[in-house]
Amino acid sequence: MSDTSINEVPEEQGSGINGVPEEQNSEPRLDSIGELDGRLATVLQVLPALGGTGGVERGTVEIAQAVVESGGRALVASAGGLLEHDLKRVGAEHFTLPVDSKNPFVMWANVARLSELIQKQNVDVVHVRSRAPAWSAFFAARRTARPFVTTFHGTYNEGGWLKRRYNSIMTRGARVIAISGFIAGLVRQRYGVPASVIRVIHRGVELERFDPAQISAERVVALATQWRLDDGLPVVMLPGRLTRWKGQTVFIEAIAKLNRTNLRCVLVGDDQGRTGYHSELEGLIEKYNLSEIVRFVDHCNDMPAAFMLADLVVSA
């Protein structure tokens, strides 16, 4: 199905983008869940890991902070990672489980693990953000009779009916949160999800965190040293996890066409286990003799300084 057909979903009068109700806030609020038996809800978010810098990981921390600030309990189940520290800082609780695995036996075992966690911690709402853990969380939520909510973060590749079936778990929520009108249209068109189930909640940004006045020169210099960018050359950065639809191959080929050596390019993002794609990118870099120009950074815990360091940022 073409992008045009997705974007042409008719808009219903007064219903928001693509006929889907649109929230004004950047993330769902706890008060939309309401009080349960006189207490605020306990929300469990489930995602593969907390080691990345993408919207899934950052959004998880932001939601956890909003839940805590609203007086509720914020729980997160993942395989862990660098952002565990951020969760603790905002007052959330983290539970380490192997929910990053795509092994069917591990995924099935995670149903029991998550069910136990839900019952012991008296979880009220289960919120998932990724497909593999979503399958486990869906059956755990069903087993424990808890509401199940999903956030649809991107366009998933479909290579046949089996992959389509695998992706469809993200449409099984009592509410399906779409991060844009385009994603909402895709969910409606591709999976037949009713507009009444979908909520468009755009991703936001913490402006104070990215205020140039709040970013010291020492932070930028430290990052330049860590990335071996201390030669004074212009820096071009493409931030985002290593996945084909983020456009790293096009980026490398574009740099090769420039036929310049007086710049440095940085691909900032984890491969999240996509070692084949990572190797393909390394092969392209070698093919075009760009080893001195293009480099990988698996993780950056100071993206504000990274944006200050870059002379040009490519958003794909």
C-alpha cells in the first residue's frame, strides 16, 4: 500500500487527524486512566531494553515521570540498560526481565513472569511499546484481566503473512496510541483498527534539556574527544537506531558522492541486534573508502551536547 493512500484516509469532522481523536499533550496523562478504588493507577510499561536513545526508550522515561508526578506508581519491565538510572531519578521502579528475546520459548516463559509481576505489584494498566514483549504482555494482561494499551511507534516491515501476524499484536490494545497522523492512518488502513480505538499523541521534546544556554562547552569538548572528533573538521550526524528505514545506507552513499575528505560523519544509534545490517553498513563504508570519515557510536547519553557538537544533523 502506498504512503499516499494512507495519508488520504478521510478526516471526520471534529475528530482530529485521519478521523482519529487527537490529544493535545505529548504523552498520555495518568488522569485519563482515573482513580481505581480511591487510588491512582499503577502503570507497567514493557519494552525490550533501556540501552537506546530512541523515542521508545525516552518516551518510557517521560511517561514514568508523568505517572509519578501525578501521584501514581510507575513500573517498567525490560532487559535493562543505561536509562535505568533515569528511571530511578524520576521515581520509577525497574524490573529486569528477558523481554528483549524473540525466542518463542523465552517469550512464552515471559507470560508467567509478567503475570506474576502484575499480580504482586497490583498493576492496573499494562502499556507496551514493542512487538516481541507485546506478545508476552498481551497474554499476561489477559491472564490477569488487566487493560492492555499499545503505542505504535513506527512503520513495521511486512514480508508476508507471518510477519504481518507478528506485527498485529501492536493493534490489540484497548487503546492504540499512534505517534502521528500518518501512523494512525497506517494502523487503520493496514490492520483495520477502528478510529475509536486509536489516539494520536505526538512525541514531544523537553526544551529545557536542549537549550544551548544549558549545555556547557566542557560537555561538548568531552563528547568530541570521546568520538575522536578533535581535528576541527565539520561534523555531520545522523542520530537514530540502525534500521534500514532510518536511511543510513542512503546517508553513506550521499557522503561518498560528495567526494570530500575534510569532514567527519557520525552514525549515532544502537543496532539492537541487527548485526547483519550493521555489517552491511560497514561494508559500504569500506567500499567507498570512508573509514576515516564515517564512524559509528552505539550509544550517546548526552544528545543535547551531540546536537551542539554537530554542524549538520540529518533527520531521517
